[in-house]
Amino acid sequence: MSGLAIGLLIALAVIVIALILLYRFGTKLQKRQEDAQSQMQANSQVVTMLVIDKKRLKLADSGLPKIVMEQTPKYARRSKLPIVKVKIGPKIMSMICDEKIFDLVPVKKEVKATVSGIYIMDVKGIRGGLEAAPEKKKGFFKRMSLKAQKKVDELNAEAKKK
């Protein structure tokens, strides 16, 4: 065998081993996340709150308790989190919101939220329901793919007519 073939076989073996390790690591992380999610669901409670403000802030600027900052891994401290400032009863506090529902949270309105600790998991409107999240501006590739799909649909419709 030539040196090139041996080098390619070694590179292929390294890539296969790396993929196997990534797969195992990913399944382990997925199990951990599912366990944490089920634990949060078990500890959740419905609370009525007034949403004062919502922003995406770094952990240091968020105003969360010191214990939260200490327990957060160092690599995650620099990332921005969806933070919601709420008033629950007489107390004003900052809470972390689920990324999926952050756009649905209305500002300066009273809502019923499913809360687990300082994490907002779900939001329901009290008076009049929630407003739909505003549509984000579509990116260049998204617009082009929609145009291409539209053309394909038109061509298929013309082909069916013939």
C-alpha cells in the first residue's frame, strides 16, 4: 500500500472513532436533559405575575442571585439569556424564561405562568389572551428558498393541467 492510502485509512479510522464518541456523549446529554425537564415539570407551579420588562442579558448583568452565577459553568456565563423582570405579589424579581416562549411573553401585562424555581416554563394570558409573536424579517436564503419553492409549485401545477 502506498503512503497516501495508509494516511487516508488512518484519517478515516479517527473520524469514525470521533463520530462514535460524539454519538455516545450526545445520548448521555440528552438523557440528562430529559431527566432535568421531568424534574422541573414535577416541581412546577402556576403563578400570577405582572411582567415589567424582558431582555436578553448576560448572566452577570441579569440581576439573578449570586448562587445562580456560582452554579453556572464558566463557558455559559458569557452567553446571553432571556431574562424577564416580573412582579409576583409585592416582590419584584428577575427570572429566566424558556427560549421558546420568550417572544410570546407580553410586556406590562398580567399573565399566568408555569414556574419552576426562577425558570418560566410556560405563559398564559389572563385578560384577552396572548398576542401572537411578531414575525421576524426573513433572511436572504429563506426568501430565495421560498421563491424557488413557489416556482416549483407553479411548474407542478402547470404540468398537472396539461
